[in-house]
Amino acid sequence: MTRWPLPEPMRMALDEAARAAGEGEVPIGAVVVKQGKVIAAAHNQPRSLCDPTAHAEVLAIRAAAAALGQERLEGCDLWVSLEPCAMCAGAISHARIARVYYAASDPKGGAVEHGARVFEQPTCLHRPEVYSGMGEAEAAELLREFFRERR
Amino acid sequence: MTRWPLPEPMRMALDEAARAAGEGEVPIGAVVVKQGKVIAAAHNQPRSLCDPTAHAEVLAIRAAAAALGQERLEGCDLWVSLEPCAMCAGAISHARIARVYYAASDPKGGAVEHGARVFEQPTCLHRPEVYSGMGEAEAAELLREFFRERR
């Protein structure tokens, strides 16, 4: 049997998530892609950076915007290992990200298909296309393992 | 007649907002206070910093966390000139801000009493106390003037 490979950006996002775990951070990774090219990759770092906003998505978006020298990431896609929270969904919308691909759903902290459902609000100024599920088992297992070891 | 003065942190948040306008940024300012002492002040800077996450609240929270050398701002209050958006409300919750004081409501982009109502979600892990209205006329006029000049 041959397992269908994950798209390269999701593979990278999951590798970033694993890197976070190795640093004692909650394992979540994110990658920003423009026209097929990875322009930023990041993982969760609130502890090491002393920054409660340093989620993988926010760090990847900030790095991508800095790399492009512009505030908005029109035409860019974000690949992330977990359903974004309200803060990150808001950042995605402000950044005008075109498409969001996330691996695992997050019923506890997610704000795309759960909770605040940021993109579904009539006041949401920019709604990306959203695709979920690719790599979800691996993303969820990284998180389970991380919290299992800490209990 | 003597007009009752604004609390000092709100006065500072409004002055930060005016500073943003002077730099061509949407006039919103924020201040973080701990035990009566201002530990961070910031204004909206997404354009000048090429960073879509550079809202006043996020910048003030990041600066406060860096100043304290910790990821969480327990016992800290945030004073801001406008109702926070979903991104900023999420950041406030992640930072464990104790109290939020905001001047003007924002029916278009706010996510505290409008839209995503981030703090009211059952999945919201930390809800600050929220007080609004102080300085709202001045905060709203700064915004009106800014957009009037740009039309």
C-alpha cells in the first residue's frame, strides 16, 4: 500500500509543530505560501519569546509580511496544523490570506468551525477559503503526545 | 463648569491614538497598566511596521510581556481607545489581562460587544472584566476626522 503523500506545505507545518514540541512549546506549526513558494514557516513560541501572541500563525504571517514588505498578504495561503483560534483567525482576516488549510479541528480553542466562528461573522471584512482535514491524525497525535508527557 | 478628567491611562491611550493619526495610521491607542503603573503604551502601526497584526492592543501586550519577561499578564489592565477586534480580544484572553477599559464601541470591527463576541464564547478560557465608554466621544472623533480627511 502506498500512503498518499501530504502536500509539501502541510508536511512542513507538521514538521514545524514537531519542532515546537522539542522546545517545550505546544506543537503547532504554520507555513505561508505565495505562488507555490514557501515564504514563511513558524511554530508556536509564546514561552520562549515571552509573547502571548506568538502563535504559529501570527509568527508566520508577520514573517511573510516582513519578507514581502507589505501589510497585506493577498494571494497567499496559510497552512497550519491546528484550527486557528480567534486571535489567529482575526490575524488571517486582517492579512487578507486567500486560503487557509488546517489539519486538525480544535473544539476547545478553535474559532473557525467552533466558538467565535470568526469568518462567519457578518462583520468579518475578509473571509479566506478554508480547507481542513489533511494530516489531521498526525497533528492531533503530536498534541496528544505533548500533553500526555506533561501530565 | 469643570469637566471630570479621564483616568490617566485612558488619557494616554487617546494620546497614543492621536499619535497614530499623525503617522498616517488608523488612530487607535492602548496602554497596559500593572499595579497603577504604566508598563507599555502603543498605537496602531500595521503600515509602518508592515505587520497586519500590529494593532495597538497587540503591540502593547507584546511590549508589556517583554518588559515583565513573562508570557502572561496576570493582574494587568489594558486601556484602549476602541473596542478590540477578534484578533485583539483573543490576544487579551491569551495574555490573561484582568480588566479591559475601552473608550468607543466599534459596531463594524469590534468583537467584544459585537460580531464574534470573543469573551462570551463558552470556549473562551479567560474572560477579563470589561468596562467601556470613558473617553468615547474623543476616541470616535479621532477616527471620524482621520477617515474624513482621507475621503
